[in-house]
Amino acid sequence: NWSVVDDCNKDLDRVLWMDGVIKYSCDVITTIDFPLHYLKHCSHYSATACLVPICSLHGAAVTTVEGIGSIRTRIHPVQERLAKCHGTQCGFCSPGMVMSIYTLLRNYPDPTTDQLMETLSGNLCRCTGYRPIVESGKTFCEESTVCQLQGTGKCCMDQEEKQFYLDKKEKMCTKLYDESEFRPFDPSQEPIFPPELIRMAEDPQKKTLIFCGERVMWISPANMSELLELRMKYPTAPLVMGNTTVGLNKKLKGEFHPIIISPTGLTELNFVDFTDDGITIGAGCTLAEMKEILASTVSKEPKEKTKTYRALLKHLRTLAGQQIRNMATLGGHVASKHDYSDINPILSAGKTILNLISKGKIPNYLFWDFITAQRQAQRFENAFAIVNAGMSVQFGEGTNIIKDLKMFFGRVGPTTVSASKTCEQLIGKQWNDEMLSEACRLVLDEIRIPPTAVGGMVEYKRTLIISFIFKFYLKVLRELHKLDPRMFPEIPGTSKSALEEFAIKIPQGIQMFQCVDPHQPPQDPVGHPVMHQSGLKHATGESVYNDDILRVDEELLLAVVTSTRAHAKILSIDVSEALEFPGVVDVITAKDVCYLIITIEVIILFPNKKIEKGNVDKAFKYVDEIIEGEVHVEGQEHFYMETQTILVHPTREDKEMVIHAGMQYPTHVQNFVAAALGVPRSRIMCHMKRTGGAFGGKVTKPAVLEAVAAVENTPISAYNLLSNKYAKGAQALSFGVWVLKDISMTVSEIRNVFFFFSQVASRELKIPSSYIHLSETSTTTVPNATYTAGSMGTDINGRAVQISQAFMDSISLSATGYFRGYQTYMDWEKEEGNPYPYFVYGASCSEVEIDCLTGAHKVNVLVLNLPSTSCVTFIGSFFFFFINLL
């Protein structure tokens, strides 16, 4: 336990942090304030809490989402606006979003929209499509962010209620929130930096810090000479400052280091020197500080002297996310990022000089020197590059004769790869199409990517190498034309589009929904853009997820162990060594489970239902070629913000088992666990409070894990298991209603779909929404409930709300409503009918721009949907499906 997350979870009465899937994102953000005494001010940084070592925070002040506001005391304007702008759905990412925007406001009380987009680049959201989150942050921005509706230059949100007439009968509204309700943001009311920490920072007598744990010793030297002595004494000990590499390897690869040396705060590693021939940056400077330094220099110096700086800035904008850049250092990145470094190829092409003790020097460039940086990743930000490149060329003055050429590529080998042989053969040649063809041929011969390369996509990577060279060739041609238009012609018009790039811009658009009838009763919320009822709890971090449930005595942790060899048959399992490991209580295998584990090969032997159009047999007789065989589709690279998280508690009476989990189908879980234990289903009670994203991946998968956990017959928590299924489904399951004392109603449902049909309940029962309270979904409340996916939860459960007559006739003060569903019929023999009804609640139209050289793309979406959260859900699902299909 050595990260901020570990420390908070250990010392507090309840879990305040949600430790996300580290491989992709840990979205819990904390604000860390460092006293920069030499600048006489305090600097605020957002940081990924699960990677920040607690020992590195000596002298720093840490602020969490609970520290800025609470529904029990006073909510912060950032929390309020995120909720009221409909920027939260499942709520699992909301604390991180809040802390990122909060940190931005502490540094820039009137931020620009570009700063807002950059500060949110390290936060991931699975539900909303990001736009409502950005909208909440835009309310703090200084500049106008009009949507330029219909070319008028006016913003639709500037009016009280803009109405559009799609036809003569129907009016469409656009106003989703009321800005006048927002609390004002007053920077002067924010907490000050603790004076005692300022005095500590100003103390000239720096001391060596040593923290000793049961297995690890952390040493922070006071000066450079002491650091070098420690390095000689402990040669295998890692140097940790940002912990973005060591911390990641600790979590993902299980790396262990008994000695850790942290030179954080050494002035010899944190400095910047400006000279006529370049900039010297200390290895301890963070990537965020480096970006600020280069941006400031580019704004002041002539363009010809800042070519390398601008190339670096291009990649620094998209390298990781803001939270990682705030902690990762230049020296650490250069030394440890190996093949996937976005910076190393540029530094190499830019002829950067490295001092192996403490600093690196980035030189300036001349008029006839050109350098470029290129990368292609699965997304613009917060993603490792598939291939990146840094290339530079130097010409003889006034000519296009190559005097020097450098080409470096990342992610095509174990380290950054130099195409040195290719470059040597091209020196002395003219910069023309003939040279381009030769360069492409030579570089593919020199850089060989084996079929077994990590990450695969060999042909795509080879294509990207050629595409990057072509883009570099065109960019240099364009710059040569600018230097001497008479000697060097302009690039052909048919090639200009190859140099266009998709800029990262603030999302703009408009959402339209049917205006509410002015005669509709005020207590009827249907059609109104109502804030998510758990929105404020999401934004303050007070919403309770499975990991927030308090630990109990004798509770164990369970993790699934997978085979170390793919496609292998397990002949035997020896658990003796595992049982001897400290802390291990038991190992559960298939022998401990009562039911048969069915493989895919067994399942496909059963008859399949199919639909055929036309005479298929006749068509096959006339085809040119028939290809037969077997295709095995592996798992997808995909994850949930809250992974599969299970809590199992045996009651030790009548073989009952209480299960808490994030699930979309409790009945399925109930069946699996009962079968595994060999007990009646009535002994298994499944409870579902909320889940951090589901989207279909929590329909069937939780049942397997819960069955395994239940076999041990002791309190068990199982968590952090990746899920590879994608399907956009409503997070809803069953519905139950209690009417108490005529004034309140308790609804059993999962949060997002509850939001929809709570409005239905309010209309049907003619009571205000404030009387409706969400409890949980439970098989003890509504047994035999069906799953929900494909957005059918509202259809099923919304109609089940219509039970008001039971109360009006005094039949019972408690009632369970079932809606049998709409009439469906499918004749699989005749292939006629409807397998299930589906109602269209929204429609969308999309336009996609694709860079045919690299695969980079930009999506423009038009959406027509229901208000507030309905719109947010639809947009989120659209992007979710679209990105996966791409």
C-alpha cells in the first residue's frame, strides 16, 4: 500500500477511491499542490491517484473530490454544473472529471476552451460521449462558444427558449439547463496552501527522507552527490519521480523493488537554461512543464529557430493525458519509454544532446533545416501510438540537395528504430518524386517487422511508415516553396489534402427535443430536461458502488488466474506452491463447481436459429468460389470503468447467500450460483445498487465470477477483471414499488433507466418526482425478472409502473408490477414474424472524414432525441458502437 489510493482506502472508514483499469485509465483524480518557493507561488496539478506514491508527496497538499464539496454541507460550483449540465450517467468517472476541471480553475480562474479540452484529455467516460461534460466546463470559460447555428453567428442557448418548427404542428426545444441556477465561482473562497508547508519549502537545509515499510524502503536524497552515491550503492533500484512507469509495471506485471530512490525536488534536475543555440531542460522537469517552456519559447522566438520545439509540442499535446504529463518527467520518459515513446524519435531527429547526469539540450534549427513529428494511435489523446516518427532533413543553402537526413520510428521494434542505412543512401540526391520512391523501397527493406511483433498489425504499421514518409516529403516541398517560390514549385493540388490534419476542437452542436405542452401538470416531469437524481452524488463522490461497501471480518479477496499459454489444454493443476504463498487461503478449480463448464465447441453443436432471404441453395450453385473453414474470433480490447466487481456473503443459515454486484441480469446470476452450490434458487439473494457502466457486458459475465466466489462459502470480494464484450444496453433489470403513507414511493431499479421511468411513475401516480426514492434492484423484491439490453428496460419497466389502481382501491400498500411485454411472434421455420419489438427513441445521422494514408478519422454526428440524459445516453452509445466497429 504505497499510492494515494491505497493510503486513503486503508485509513478511512469507507472507500473514497475507485481504482480503475490501470492498463487503460485510472480515472480518479486528485489535486496536488506543490510549493514552488523559487517562483513564490503555489502550483496546482491534477494527478492519477493510483500512480502517485504517497512518499513522494512530502511537503505537498492533497485535495480530493470529498474535500471541495459535499451534499451534506455545500457542493462546489464544478460539482453542481457537471450534474445540472447532464454530464453524468453511471457516475463512475464523475469525481475525476470534477477534479480535473477544479484544478484547471485553481490555475486559470477564467480558462479558455482549449485549456478545458486539454485538461480533460486524461479522463475517460464510457457513457456520455463527453459533450455534456465539456458543456459544464464551458460555463466557466471566458470566451464565447457560440454554436454558429445556421450561419447566424448567434448561440441558441442565449435565448430563454429557442424553438424550431420541424413541421407546422411540432415545436422543438433546445434548452437543457438554466444558467441562472448555477452557484457563482469565487476563486478567493478556495483553500489556501498550508503555511507550515510553505515554511518547510523555504527551509534551506534539505534533509534526506527515508520511509521504511515491511518490504520496501523509499529514499529521497537531499542533493545530487547523495543521489549518485545511492545509485552506486543500489544499482538495481529504480529512480522514481512521476512513477508512471514503475507504478504501472508494479500493477500490471507484478514487478517488485525493495529499494526505491526518488530524486524529486532536486534543483540540479529541475532547471531550464536558455542559450543562443538551444534550450537545456533538466531531466526532472515534468512533461507538462516542458510543454509550457517550449510553448513560451515558440511564442517569442522566430519560426525558423523553433522547428524542433514545434514538432515536440505537437506530440506533447496528445502524449498520454494531462494528469500523466503533470507527473511524468522528461528524463524518465526518455530513459524508460523504449519503443512507444512519442518524444524519442523527435529528439533523435532533432539531434538533441543528452547529458547522462542531469540534463538534455534541444538545439535550434536553421532556414534550410526541416523537422516533423507524426503519430497514429487509436485515438488522438491518452493512447499509445501504433507507429510514431521523427524525421529531419538539411539541404544545401538555396538548393533541394539532401545534405543530411534522419528518420526515426517508434513501435516498430524493441526500441526507437533509426533508418540510418536508408538515410545514408539518399544523401546527395534531390528532393523529388524519384527520391521518394527510392526512400520508400529502402526503408521497407531496412525496417523489418516480424509477424510475431508485439501488438500485431504488421501490414498496417508498414503502411504507416510509408505514409509518414510521404507526408514528410510533401511538408518539406511546401516549406521549400515558401522559401523560394520561383525555384521550387507548389505541391500538386491533388496532394494537398494529405497535409490536412484533424484538429482537436471543442465539441459544438445542438440538441433538439419536443417541447413540453404548456398545459402539462407541473408535477409531471415527462419530456422535461431533468437532472439525473444521483448526479450530485456522482459529482461529490458520495454515490456508493460495490467497492464502497465496508469490509467485514474474515472477508477474502478473489482473483481469476488464467493460463500462461494460449490455446493450450490444461492436463493437470498443481496448487501446492500457490497455497504456500503468504496470504493464500484456498485455490478454487473446476472440480469445486457442481455444474458442467460448456465450451464454445460444444455450444455450436446445438441447432442454430437462422433467417435466410431468397433461395440460398440455388445461389451457391452459381457462385465463382466457395470458401469453407473455421474462424476463431478472439476477445476485443475493451474495458469498463468499473470492472466486474463481486461481493459474496454467506449468511451461515439455511445455506443462504447474499450477493452484491454490478449486474444487468440478477436472475441469471441467481441461477448460476444456485447451480454451482447445489441449492434452490430461493437461497440466493442478489442485490444491485448501481454499477459503473454496463453496456451489455454485465448481463452474463458476472454470473461466472459470482459462482466461483460463492463456492468458497466465506465472505469474498472479487474485482478488477477485464471484460471483452461490447453491447450498448440499458442498465436496468426489475421493478418494484412501495407506496408509503400516501406521500412517498420507493423504486427498485438501476439508476439510468430508473431516471426514465421514474418520470413515468410520477405521471401515472400523479405525485412529484421528489416522492420517488431509489432503493436497489434485488431478487428478493422482484423475482424472475428478465434482463435488459438493447434499451428495452424502459419499455418493460415503464409499463410496470402503471399499478396506481392497486393503491387507489386499497388493495395493498405494497405492490409489484409486471408488464408481460408487447406481443411478439417469430416462426423460425417460415422465417416470418418479429423476434422482439423495438421502439425508436432517437435517430442520428453521421458523417465520417478519413485520412486514407493513416486511417485517422473525424466523426460528425447529428442527433435528434429525447431531453437531457436521454440525449446523453444516445450520444454515448453512438460513439461507443462507432468506435468499436471502426
